Amino acid sequence: MLARRLGEILGVPHVELDALHWGPDWAPASRAEFRQCISEALGGPAWVVDGNYSKVRDIIWSRADTVVWLDYPLPIVMARLTYRTLRRAITREELWSGNRERFWIHLFSSDSLFLYVLRDYGRRRREYPVLLERHEYAHIHLVHLRWPRAARRWLDSLVR
């Protein structure tokens, strides 16, 4: 939601990585297809990317001037994931390529988004500062937001 709003404020395209990654029946794009789609989507002079996939990070970050890192506490991340997943499952909201959220899979499957977040949360918090120190990403301005209120204030500051 923040990325979509940021794209609106800046008047630039909003590129949602999940929409490029997931095909019908939750079939993931091949690595080569995904990288090609990302390269094409980022062909313009300005854009906002929504999402984070390590297999295309080099493409995105090499072209980005700013990275906005939503580094919220784990309880907030889990609460938002639960709310969003439940809402999408109940309303049968169509996502990418006709896919719909299946709540039970997230509870009782190795493909669970909840397990993914729990498994990767700490690693990402350790990994990002190291990645952002690398020479090839020295051009990136980091906006590190640790609370939803800070994100709202930051967006509001852009409108002004």
C-alpha cells in the first residue's frame, strides 16, 4: 500500500513484484522470465517497486536511487499479515493472474507466508545493512522506517 501511494504521489509507475512473479495457479515465473519482466518494467526513467525478491535485487537496486525499508517489529508484521490474508481469503479478492488467497494453506503448509516471515525476519534485518554497505549500492539513499506512524509521516512530508 505504501509503494502504491508513493507512486501516486510521485506520479510514476508502481511495479508490484508479486504480479510479475506469480502466474495462474500460483505458478512462479522462471528466474529468467522474472528477471526479464523486471528489466522491462524498470525501463522507464522513474518507478516505484513494491516487494523484495533477492533473485532480482541486483537489477532493482542497481537502478534505484532510494530504498525504503519497512523494518517494523515482528508483532506488527505478523498482525498485518494475518489481517491482510484473512481479508483476502474472506472477500475472495483476486490477486495476480487470477489467484486468490487460501488461508488454510498459510496455516498448514510448508508454503505458509507465516512460516516464511518467522523464518526470514531476523535474517533480513541482519542482511540489509550489510548489503547496503556494498560498493555497488553506495548510490542508494536509504529511508529506514521502523514504525507505521513514521511511514505515514514520511509519506505526508512528500505531499507537502
